[in-house]
Amino acid sequence: MSTAQILAELPKLPKPELKAIRRRLQELAERDEDVALCDQTALAGAQLLDRMEEEDARLSKGRGLER
């Protein structure tokens, strides 16, 4: 089966089967070092943003600037 045929059949699948396919594709992507590095970088960025927002909220609250 060609890639084009597989892609054409995807919209015809029931949701549970699509979910299983997404899960399997995610598993395969996690094996790729580049994908893993991107995931780690995105997580680190999100954690940094969370810390910055928490600090901003703490400082704003201390100055009576609650949001």
C-alpha cells in the first residue's frame, strides 16, 4: 500500500483506530533523537515560562497589582 493510499484511507477510520495510529506514530517519533531533543527543548522553554509567570504574579501581588 502506498503512502497516498494510506493517507486517503485515514479519514474513513473510526476514532479509536485513529487514536491508536496517532499513539503509534508518537512512539515512533520518540525514537528519533531530533524529535526527542525538540521535545526536551520545548519542555524546558515551557517550564521557564511557567517560572517567569509565577514570579511575575508573585511580584505583582506584592505591589498590589493583582490580575
